[in-house]
Amino acid sequence: MVRPAKFDEGQILESARGLVAMHGPAAATMSAIARSARAPTGSIYHRFESRDVLLGEVWLRAAEAFQDAYFEVLRGTPAHDAGLAAALFFLGRVRADLAEARVLLLHRREDFVERGWPPAMEARAKRLKDQVDTELRDFSRRLCGRADPRTLRLVTYALLDAPFAAVRRHVAANETPPAFLDLPVTATYRAVLSLLEVLPAQTEQSDEPGDAQAPRARAELPPEHRPVRKRPKSGRRAGG
């Protein structure tokens, strides 16, 4: 009868993730991971051929879990609602798993590898990069009907850059981002959609396009260049 393993792969990876989350990848040495998992170093090397492979697995699993869940939300319909849901999902995911957020948001992929990963792990990393590029491009086309560089940059800002900026200070301080951060992230998303002219109210065509564009054009002018409306002169009272 085969005796069950006392230390499984999941326990070792969870110990490594905890060290990375609290102290960074440099602190996750094989001996430190062994102490945290209360496992012999030999048991760790039996399952992971090198520290690069172990830490790479920590990063890849975290990135795969986050991206797969995030892009599933982004594929929803209609596109303008799915985009906002994805931006807010980013914040919710950070609140739900702060350790995962610290692994992914405070460190680069390069921090988890020194000598290199095996080809299979490199292929997983490439899939993650391709997934981001493909999903953002597809969403941009669904939302705007185009994916030119300017549009794609604005879409990326609303979906990823703004939520990242909102939570990073809290993640670095190892504190849960407050709920009120949903408000500026929502406002930023709607502002970007306005710039891209894809808000539902703006998709309705006016009978006179020129008149519909005029108020917005005037609003974009500096105050000193905006036209001044003249008030009608009041009638003079007759003397007598």
C-alpha cells in the first residue's frame, strides 16, 4: 500500500506564496519555504526541480487564476456594462485575496525567475501575455467597433490602469482597499467612454448632428473663448 505524501505540492506553493506576499520573491528561498511549510528541503526538491520552477509556479498560478476570472467578466454583454463590471471586479478580487494581489501587483514576472523556466512554463507565460492582448483588442472592437492604438490605449486605461492605480497604495500597505474606491474607478471608466463617444446617450443620433455636437464643442473651449450669451434688454419704463 502506497503511503500518502505528507507534504503535497499545494501546501508548498501556499507557503511560498505567503512568503512572497509578505516579504517579496527574494525572501522565498528554498530553506525559508521549507521552514514555512514545515517540510524537509528534500521534499520540496522532489516536487520542484529548482527555486525558479517553484516561484514560477507561484506567479503563473496567481496570474492564470486572476486573468481567467477577469476576462470571463469582460466577455459579458452589453460591452459597456461588461467593461465597468470588469474594472470593479479588479477591485473586488484584490479585496477578496490580498496575498494574490501582492504577488501580482507589487512584483514583475522577472522577479520570479533567475536562470530561466522550462519550455512548458514559458509557454504558459506567453499564453497569459497573448490573452491580455487578444481580450483587450476584442473588447475594444465590441465596445467601439475599432481597435486602433488610441482607442486601445484608452480602453486599457479604463479597464486596467485606473483600477491598478486605485488599489496599489493599499496593496503595498497590506491593507484592504476601501469600498469608496469603486466611485472614482466608475467615474474614470465613464469618462473614458465619453471620450470614445460610446456612452449609450451619445449613440442616439440627433436629427441635426451639428446641433448635437455644438454644446460639447463649446464645453471643451477654454472659458475665455466660450461665446457669451447676450441677455435681452429690458424695456424702458415710460416717464410721466
